Amino acid sequence: MKSKIFMTFLTSVLMLASCSTPKDIVYFQDMSKPDSQTTVASPQTILLRPQDKITIIINSKDKTLAEMFNLKNTSGTGGGQNQLSYTIDKDGFIDMPVIGKISVNGLSRNEVAEKIKEELITKEFIKDPVVIVEFSNLGISVLGEVQSPGRINIDRDQFTIIDAISMAGDLTINGRRENVRVLRNENGYKRTYVIDLTSGAEVFNSPAYYLQQNDEIYVEPNNPKIRMSTTNGNTAFTPTFWISMASFAITLSAIFLR
């Protein structure tokens, strides 16, 4: 009889312990079956804004002529030349050598390259220009329960939240996958988007699936992690609690099974 009482108690403890395990760990749970499908938000290309920095490289068969249009710093160590970046001013313009001011606000990298190329050909500066535009300082910030929080550089025209999470080393086991927040500056306000990573349909259709420069991603800790960080973390769902319960169970077993 005593043995049955003890086993019932021990089973109850183990059931409670299992409840402390986070359930929402697996990503895209609604897409776990083969051939699962969901729609995807329309692709959003990174568009340039004031204070963004870009690098512009112009090439041609006539190397000497092309160098006239490249912004370089010749004061580098050993007399080398370093490609400099253009900072887009508050009105959305950059000021290039020879060409002068060009409006780039709201344009993609490819659109900027085509616009400069057209200027060079139309004004008969260069007949065969090859224009390359790269991002210099564009990035997003990832905070909270990820392996490597910090700022991540945007290195492509379409940059998704999956890209950002991957580059941050993925969420920790204590990150709330169903409540990832993306904070974005919109028309002078900070807007919050919430994404549930456990749902593929919600992730791929979110307005924040495609990120913009200066977005901030915050991964909230789950309840066990929050409890563990309290001053007296000896509450339910913490390792300390279950160690205490195990010790208590061993003591009871010694009493009941004599």
C-alpha cells in the first residue's frame, strides 16, 4: 500500500516536470508533412533612404577614364587607394565626381546603377560603363534569446527574418518562437510586428517577413527562463525546484519502503 502511494506521488511529480518543458520549439509546424504549401508575401527589395551609405564602382575598357568617376581615398597605407562610400543626404541625393548630384532616395541598388549608367552614356562621359552599387552600412539588430545577438549587415537586395535569425545563430532553447517581435520605423513612429515562427503560413505571409534596414528583432525569453532569472528562482519549472523535489522524493522513498 505504501509502495503504491509513493509511486503515485512520484508519477505526479514526473508529470509536472514534463509540463515544464517548452512545447513550442519546432518551427513551421503546419508545414511538417511532405508537399506542404503556403503562400509567400510579395518580395520586398531594400530601397535606399537618407543617411544610408553606398559604394559605387564604375568600370570601363578605358580604365583611366573610369577612375575619374570613382570616389577613392589615396591616403591609405603604402599609397594604396580605398573605395569610399557615399552618404545619402537628407534630401535623398548623392554628389558624384564629374556627374554631380543624383537623386537615389527610394531606389534599389540596381535602379541606382542603371541611373548612373544612363547619365554616363547620355552625357557621353563613358560609352561602355559597368556600374556596381553595394550597401555600406545597411543592417538590422537582433536582440534577446539568440545565440549571437548584435547588428547584422544586409548583404542582399531581399533580406528576410529567416536570414537574420540564421546569421544570429538561431534562437536559444529559451526563446519564445511564437512571439518574435520586429520593430520598424514607419512615418515617424515605431511599429511592432509579431511573428509566430511555429507557423509557416504566418511567417511567410507576414509584412515583416522581408526586413528593411534598421529593423530591430527581439526574441523574448520563455517563462522558465524568466523564472530562473528571479532573485529567489526556487519556484516551479526551474532546475532548482526539481532538484529539491527529487531530494524530497528520495526521502519519502526511504520512509515508505522501509
